[in-house]
Amino acid sequence: MPGNPSRSGSKRGRLRCGFSTGTAAAAAAKAALRHLITGVCADAVAVRLPSGVYLAVPVAWSTTQGGTACASVIKDGGDDPDITNGAEIRATVSILRHGPEQAGRAECDSPAILLVAGKGVGLVTKPGLPVAPGEPAINPVPRQMLSENITLELMRSENSDFEPLFLNCSDMAVSASRGTRTDKPALHLPLYAKTGPVETFKRANNFSVMVEIEVPRGEELSRYTLNPRLGILGGISILGTTGLVKPFSNEAYEQTIQAAISVAASNDCGAMVLSTGGKSERFAMGLLPELPPEAFVQIADFFSFAVRKARLYGFSRIIHSIFFGKAIKMAQGHPYTHAHSVPLDLDFLAGIAHSLGHDAAHCRELASANTARHALEIIAAKGSYNVLESVAQRAALQSARLAGEGAGIRLFLFDYDGRLLADVK
């Protein structure tokens, strides 16, 4: 067992959590829609997070003009040192009528939320990201949050009189915040609510809600992110997987890993399963049902630290569960794999492909890939799966080097949908 944990978790030293840009966007959209429907400027709105928990988010201001409303939320990242902390996130909302003149138009045929990237929200121009090229850089979970929270606000206001608020569906491309037409594409999202059937919303087929998300300083802020290199142009990305931002402290994370490994040792777990996050952990659990939950530890980017601590606590069987980007960095021997410290080196990947006899064109394509996900797509299209196997073997060898004599290393390499790409022992 380790010594006493650090007192940094005490009230005096506790780091404050915040909320993501995705939560800020959902809150701004919800506040704008409420102001449009009720005429009331809310001081705060309750945003439903992916976990089902509601978070009260302060509203900086909201205003209405004609058939539109705009609301502003200041992103609060807590004590996490993120570049978007303090950024203003705005949402402009209009309600668009469905009528006979719009019959047959895809964007007006069904209940929908029409989501537009306004000023300061990037557009995706390269493959290899969770969002397809040509779409706003608003990730899947924030899209879901926007859809669900707007739907819930509509259901909450079902008995209100919407008739004076309707704009024609043909006006969907009008940017309400600027009063001009926009050439940016509108995403067609369905009305969605986990909390109950949307069909109970009786007027849902009569109109859609258009939402334009704007980050006034987004283009400036994006220069301090990886977005330009990733091909996200014109602004920041709207991100978040849980809706919350947990402050990142290396020391605190290492203490958490050590404590979890200690628990696993105390429970006589036969092996230590080191995953990089919740998703890869779930995939590993599916392959190792015989192991107790205590055997699984999420180590994020702390590759070397976790392997050494597992050995220190007596584990001779160490199993890694990882995705391709981390595998490349582990294969290179990087002890810590965070993107801020260790940029992804795809020339290394191209070198492996070359050593396996792949043609120069394929190697160049891998070297110029946009992301690890993009490189994986290129490998799948080419069928050069021996490159994946080689990366996994090299990563496992680096782990064995860290673990030292007497350790048995196994490594699961998954794709982003959970398909097992390599199992190296």
C-alpha cells in the first residue's frame, strides 16, 4: 500500500471544475429560445448533460429583435488552463415555419434543429476528425446536447403561443445576428430527448429551430490551438464529451493512478489493465470478463509512470488497451504521450511502412495524414494491416523495456469503434 494520499484534495487545495464549450453553446441556445418564446431574460438555465445530470449555467445577457433572440454565455473552465476559458459563446435562435410551399424540401420535411456555425466557429476541411469535412467543427456530443436541450425547452413551452414568432422556412439561411445571408452549411439535427418521447410534442412537425453558434474571438483563439494544423479553419471547435471540464494536474493524476494500482494489488488482481481512457477501458473489459473491476486503471498519458508503478506493486502481467495515436507515441518510447508535450510523428509511421516494403506513395500518404484517425483510414483503405501489427509490437516492446525482467506484456490495439486491430503478447 502507498503512503497517505496528498492533501491536495482538501478544501484548501481542491481544483475547481468548469463546463465545456459544448455546454456553453447548449446553454446559450436554450436561453435564447426561452427569451424568444417567453420574453424573459434568464439569469441562468439548467443544461442537461450527457450523464442526465442538470447543470445550472449563468447567462451573461440575452436580447430579442423581430423573430430572433440571441444569448451569451461565458465559458468557465474552472481551474483547467484551457485557451477557451473566459471565451464568450453566443447563440442566435429563430423558429422557422413548415408550410405547403416547403413541401419536399429535405430541411423542412421533418422536425429538426438547423445548426449553423457562425463567426468564430471553425469549419472542418480535412479528414480524420469525428466531424466530416465541410461541416461545422461542433463535435458529436455537443450536437446531441444542443438537440436535447432545445427539444426540452420546446416541450417545456408547448402551451405558449408560437404563431407571432414564426419565420418562413425559406429564410433558414439568414444570419439573424448580421441580417445577411450566410453561405455556411446548416446541419439538420433531429429533435431529441432522452427524458421522454418527442412525439408527445404535438406541434413538432410544424416548424424547426434554427440555431447559429458564434464565438466572437474564436478565430483569434484558434491560433493558439492545433486547429489550423488539423484543418479546422476560421475558429475554434465546440467540444466536450461529458459537458464538464475537470482540471488537469499531473501530480494529482499520478497520485490517482498510484492509488488505483494499490487498490488492485490489495485485491489480489492477477493482472493490471492500463487503458488510456474510459472508452478503451470498456473495450478491454469486454475482452477480459474474468478480471475484476479493480484490475482496470485509466492512465491517460502517463505510460511510463503507470508501467513502473504496476511493477513496483508486484504485477507481472500488464495489459495495455489503447488507440492508434497513443500506440504510435508509445512505440517511439515516449514516457508521456500528451499532445501538448509530444506531437504526433507520422514520419515514424511512414518509416515503419517503408521497412515493411510498402510503396513510396503509400508511405508519403501516411506521412502527410492529418491525424492518427486519418492514418488509420488510409491503412484500412490500402489493407496494409501489417503496419498496425508492427506499431503494436513496438509499443509492447517499449512497455516490456520499462517493466523490466520477468514481466509479461500484452497489448490490445482498438479502432475508434471498438474493433480489435491487434493483440500482441
